[in-house]
Amino acid sequence: MTSRRSFIQRITAAGSVPFLYGFSSRLPRSKGKDPSRYDKIDKALALPVLKTNFFDGPVRIANVTLWEHENSFICKVNSSDGAEGLSISNNLRMDYLYPIFTKRIAPFFIGKDALDLDRLIEDVYKYKSNYKFQSYALWVPVATVEFAILDMLGKRIGKPIGKLIGKIHNPEPRVYLPTRFRHLSPEKSIAETKRILDATGYNAVKFKIGGKMGGNSEKVKGRSERIIAMARKELGDAMWLGVDANGGYDVKEAIRIGNILEDYDYAMYEEPLPFDWYHATQEVADALKVPIAGGEQEASMRNFRWMLGDDILQIVRPDMFYFGGMIRSIKVARMADAVGVRCIPHLSGSGVGYLYAMHFLSAIPNGGAYNPCTKNTNDPIVPVYSDSSSLNVENGKFKVPTGAGLGVEIDPGFLKKHKVIN
């Protein structure tokens, strides 16, 4: 009979992955799928993310506060020895999530060692049963704190965030323009896209097609098929093109549209079905050659593991805010890289979300051929400056700031307008 002590010793010796995520080599796997994919994924997932070797000793978190001014939310993290880090939240979401931040997230981090960040991000999930808030109600506040901690740690050693979470693979990611013209006719959508392309440095585009979240409905009837063909004709064969259906189709229609995308050589087909139609998405992926992308709504590490292990997604898209920050997203990127899958992070499009996505992309080897980068003009414009980057798209690329932490300075006058939320 196995003793309790020997059982615990065996579990401990097996590594940290089963402890953190409940994964086991005995989990059921889909028939016909390569089981070695899971072995590769689990090895990648077991690796720590934050590079603690840059630091001599603990960095105790003394204070975590949230400041607000006209729907602009800034998090400040201070260490016990006076270091400070700042982050700009997803303002569109924090407007109604700040009570969760101040009551359930910020208190957890106070007194903890910032160098235990990998573990802290997992433990805050269990703190006060926060798992009941699973999805962005929990993870947007967590990401907001994590970004400020990474900014503080980066400033402390004079290194950009990318060097804290990985190795710099791509200092200037190539980027695409994510358009939002679902309500416009194909003709007007293409005309507006051309106008933006002429005025900016983009040379790749993602279009919206279909409706949202099922029903096979469109505001402009027949728009999907027409804009797919028209975009390729008007923008040329050399242009990288992708589409986002935001879960607008059922299986039959998703496959029909996918076949049209293949005819016109599109590089990405995002969320053809509602995001939680997992098995139906697998059916669509098995029927098509165009890469299926998804993950922006995903909050579960386990689900990402399964979707990669069973080859349901050919492009994974964790959102820096919705998925809880860079530590968790790096784990997804590593799992994807282990099985030859690209990681193109989703951009929430609020505050300076594009900067967090660009730092993340700089630190992974398997980013997309093109990646999203756009500044949102629908919420408060945050005045930030960088000595190492123009913070603009130039010749289809974005130069990631190389300064310490986030690598930017927030206008002091703008900061002073913010008041602490108690």
C-alpha cells in the first residue's frame, strides 16, 4: 500500500505543472491525435517565465493603488525600498471593474515578493475564491497589477519588460491594421481602408466579416463574400489579409466562407464560430486549410492546452488584459511554439494596450508574420513619450521601446490629474 508521504513525494518530484494546473499524463486525449503534442506542450508549460536572476534579493511590494481621471485608470506599485512602477489599465473595462481591483486583487499582492510573480499570478486566482470571477472580470485587474510590477522591476535593473519575460527575438514586429467597418458596405469599407493605409505605415489588413456571436446574420447582406474578393482585388496579391468573424457563423456557413478565403489566399480566419463552441471549431478547422485563429475571449490555461494539443487552433490569440497579463500569455506562446503554432496576441485596444502587446511580441519567437497594433481613439488618449521609439507604425513595423520597464514616460501633468480610488 502506498503511504501518504510517498504519494506526496512522488507528486512533488513530478514537477509544478500538475500542481498549478491539474494536468496529468493520464488526461484523456482525442482519438487520432498525436499524444506527443501534449508531452511537448507540458514541458514548455513547466518552465518559469520571470527572470529572477537579475536581482540580488526579494523585492517586497509595499503598496498597490489605483488612480482615476475621466475614465483613465493608472495603477501604481511601490516596493518597500521606494521603487515605483506604473501601468495604464484597460480603461474601457476598468470603469466597472475597479471594485474588484481595490477589494479583491490589490490587497493580495501587498507584502509579497515581486520576484515570485509567476506563483502570485496563480495564487491570486484562489485568493478569496476569485476563481468565481473567471474571465476578464478577474484577469483585467490582475493584468493591470502585473504590468505595473513588471514596469517597476524593469526600471530597477534598467531593462525593458521583454527582457524580464523572455529573450528579445523581434525588436520591430511587423503589424497589421485591424479595421472595424462591419457596418459599412464592401465598397465603403475598402475605400476607408485605402485612406488609412495611405495615411499610415501599414501594409497588412484584417477585415471584419459576418455578424457577432452566431446567427449567420450580417448588417449588410452578402458583405462577407464580396469584401473577401474585393479586398484581394483592390489591395493586391502581395498584401497580407486576414478576417475576423467574431463568432458570426454556424459550422456549415463557417466552412463555406472558409473555402472562399482559401480561394483568395487569406492568412488568418479568426473566430468563425462563437468562441466557446470548441468541438464545432475543431470540425471547421479539420475541414479547412486556412489557419483558424482564436483565444481572445479565453480565460483558461487548460483550454488553451487542449486546443493546442488537439490542433483546434492554428493561431492562438491570448489577450494581454483578458487573459491576465504577460506571464500567463507567455505560457500560451511557449505551448504554441512547442507544437509549431503562431501566437498573435489580441489587442484590447484601450489605454496603451498596443505597447503591452508589442513588448510581449518582442519576447517570443513565434509571433505572427503580422500582428495587431493600433491606438484606440474611443477612450482617453494617454500622453506617453519614448526616447527609443516614435510609438508609431513606420514602414509596416513598430519599434518596441528599449528603455527601462515599459520604456515610456507618462506626461507628469496628466498623472497629477488622477485621484486615488479608495
